[in-house]
Amino acid sequence: MSKFSMDSKLGDLMKDPAAKAVIDQFLPGASTNPQTKMAFGMTLKALAGFPQAKISKDLLAQIDAALKALG
């Protein structure tokens, strides 16, 4: 079972260098954006529900697959 997925909290993803790199790969600048910290308690899936996040279902699926591939 993978350590990370779209059901992981954003704060947990940002603490792990490999997961953080995946987030920045698909959402450039996310790790350096001060507003990101406000969402640290949310899962990536929940965050995608907000239009402001600009995370489509397709993009969420790509991020989820990349996170799961981390092992």
C-alpha cells in the first residue's frame, strides 16, 4: 500500500521531499505559495473540490497516480 495518495493531507505531503516534488510538478509553485499553508489540514481530494485550486478530476488522478508510485 502506498504511503501517499489524494486522500493524504496536504501538510503531510509537504513534509515529505518526494511527495512535495510531485505536488510541485503538477501544481507549480504550490510549495512556495503562502496560501498553501491554509490548506495543510485538508486532503488533496478535498482541496480539488474548490474551484480556486484549479485541480481538475484528470489532474487529481495524475497526481494520485504519481503519489502512489512513490511507494
